[in-house]
Amino acid sequence: MYKNIKHVFFDLDRTLWDFKSNSREVLTEIYNKMNLANRGVRSVMDFITTYERINEQMWEAYRTGNLSKEKLRYGRFEKVLLIFGIQSDSLGVEIGKYYIEHSPYKVGLFDHSHEILEYLSKKYELHIITNGFEEVQHVKLKESKLLDYFKSIITSEAAAAKKPDIKIFKYSEEQTGAKSHECIIIGDDVVADIEGGKNAGWKAIHFDPHREHEKVADANTIYHLSELEMLL
């Protein structure tokens, strides 16, 4: 279906690495270890859903250049605690450190991740393109035993540009020796991955495992990674 494709770029979080499940596992540990129930946080799910909402807002601010990496890492937990009436910058920092240190070591992947990467690696050069933090993404890949599939790991910090900025896609081409018509991106984020890739002249496949989005124009949508065997 896709002619001339030589380079397949995967987003990592929410595409191969199951960010939601892995994150919730760490947040549950935090809730119990930090004794948040006795501090006024009603339930672990209240803590998790509140965090996810705040984190999404702050990641968007980070992606658009309106928030620093440091403020994102620790400020999100300070905001969550304030919502529950807990005023403690030190606890926010403590929780932030625990989350950063432990979440990359979780190894939950979407079904068929290893199988599809094994299949594709025999036909294409595979790469990661991610807005995630440089040091964290390498740990995730290593611990999940994904690292060996990929020839290049392109991060927004190394590129000095975040998806959907065309600069990170052009940087990826420079780093891999690829031409835009030879590239395809597979990712979950409609704006960052799909629109960003298309604007750079790449093909794009939208991964929507929870069926949360409308189909995107000029891009195939898949709901399970195994479907890539029919497309690539």
C-alpha cells in the first residue's frame, strides 16, 4: 500500500509503551507509599484521574513552549495536591522524584509490540520519534527490551523542537539519511504525530487503540498493532 517507504518512525508513549497503564501503576504506589488517604485524598482513582487531567494540561503547555521541563516534572504534582487541599511543595517534589525514577522501569506494552517490530525490522529501518524526555525514553526502551529494534532514537530535546513542529521531522531525516517520501510515522496523537508528520511530507498511520477519535483525513487508522502487517 505504501510505495517507496524505507523508514518507519514510531512514537513511543501510548503507541508501543502503554503509558496509561504504566503510569497508573506508579501512581498507585505513590498513593500508598505517601499515605495520601490520610492526607485527604479520597481514593486512589481520585488521585489518578486528577493527576491525568493536570498532567495533560501541563504537557500541552510544555509542548507549546510555555512551560519548562522542571516545572512540568514537579509542578504537576504540586497542583494536584493543592486540589485536595494539601499545601506542601516538598511533598510535590518528593512525589515527582518518585514518579520520574520509577515510571520508566515499568514494562507494560501494547499487545503485539514485539511481534510487529520483529516483522517490520526485516523490511524497514525502524526509528523512535518522541517528545518524551531524553534520559527517560532510553530507559523505557531498554527495560521493555525494545531498544535493539531501532536504528535511531530521535527525541525533541536532541532536535530542539517538539512534534508537531516540522523541525523535528526534518532533523529526523538528517539524522537517518531519509527523504520525506521514504518516511512514515505511526503514533497515537492526531496533532503531534499525524498532522505533524503529514505537514513534513511523511505518510502517517494513526494508532487509536481505545477508539477515541474520528478517522483522520489522508491517514490510515489502526486499532491494534497487528493491523500493521496488512499495511506495511
